[in-house]
Amino acid sequence: MDDSFALNKANWNERAALHAASPDYQTQLFIASPTHLSEVVRFDLPRLGDMRGLRAMHLQCHIGTDTLSLARLGAQISGLDFSSASLEQARKLANACGEQIEFVEASVYDAAKVLGEQSFDLVYTGIGALNWLPHIDDWARNVAALLKPGGRLFLREMHPVLMTLDQDRQDALQMIHSYFEHSEPQVWNDEYSYVVSDSKLTATTTHEWNHGLGEIITALLRHGMNLTALEEHTSLPWDALPGQMTLGENGEWRLNSQPERLPLSYTLQAVKVG
């Protein structure tokens, strides 16, 4: 696991500056418009509810665009990530936007120890995060520990069924990867990040893990969380299956043909028993 984290951390440290400079993350829009929100947060606005005054923690915050968006909705939010380069970009963006946001460098698995137990009203995790974690139970344990009794988890994530598909096929949906959590990671080697950029990466190898919906929910229940909402979506914020998807006006990608065939993402909410 340590080797996997080291590989992934090196990769995300390289991606950070590329992402901050890319139009995909809209950093200049954030600076230019004090009301601008990330497309990820805008998608879930009807589900987030009133954020004003909530003490919130954004786990795996990357360069902080979703973190900043939640702050603009009134949350007293902090961000945590294991990539120092990502947090450097997050701090630059928050400062340029005049927001006072604390960003903490640590692993998700150390979150409760570093941030303090029962410290938050809300734990938020944005899309494209859980696949970087080998053990979902350790994540759920930290989420529950961070929350005050009655506190809420808000999770938007890519669907584990999507993670099983062959992303190189452009003519069919073919399941080739594990749906369930597995000790051996999916190993990827990519010279480029997923944003618009001509820059090549040198830390090209990454490790990812899938976690079935049942595994995620069971882990949360095991650690004293009650599921309050689960909604599956036929869209997500990136072109996950090139050649088979179309970008909509809301910044979300859907299958070209029969989008009801495949759940692409989901929004899950859970409350800590107390």
C-alpha cells in the first residue's frame, strides 16, 4: 500500500499545476466571479441543502475548486489532501479569491487523528476520490470519526460499474475489471492527465481500486452511519468512455446511445448515529 500511495502521490503532485492552469478547472472564472461554483458542486446543489454556518471538511480536495465552491455557499470548510503540490495550488486559488480556507496535508486514513474526532457537521467527498483508496473500511472509519453525532456525509462518486468497463472500447460496454474491492490494484500508465494540456507526465504509473456500492454502504453502517439518500445518475463530469459519450450543457457527459443502460455516478448521503 505504501508503494501505491507513493506512486499516486508523485503523479498527483505533477498534475496539480497542469490542472490549475487548465480551463477544465476554471480557476480564472473563480477569480473573476465571486459567485462562480464548480460544475461538480452545481450538479448537487438541489441535494446539498443549506450550507451556511456548517463546519465542514472536504476529503481529497485536490486543488480546492469544490472546497472553494462550498465556502461560497456558506460552509466553514477546510480541505485535506495527500498532495503538497495540490494544496499549494488550492491555497493560491483561495487567496486569490479572498477566501480564508485551511488546507491540511495528510492521508485520508490519518484524517481523524490529524483533524480531531467529532469536529465536523459535514464531511464532503467529491467525484473521482474513492478509487485512489485501497481499503474502503478505513475511509468509512475516518468519516464517522470526524463527524459530530448527527453530522452528515455527502459523497458524489463515479459508479463502481463504470470502473469495471474497458475504457479503450468505443463500440461496446465490456466489463473486464473487478467490481468488488480487491487487494491488487488496477495499474495504469498514462503520459497525460485528463485535462486539456500538451505537457507530459514523468510519474506516469498510478494504482486504483474499485469498491462496490454494497461494500461502501456496509462499511458506513459498520462505523455508525445511517444511509439517508442514494441516487444513481446517468452522467458524470468527464468523458469516461471516449467515443461513446456526449457533453451536455450542464458540464456532464452521458452515453450517446441508451444512457439508461449504465449508471455513471451516484450521490450518497449518510448521517452519524448519535
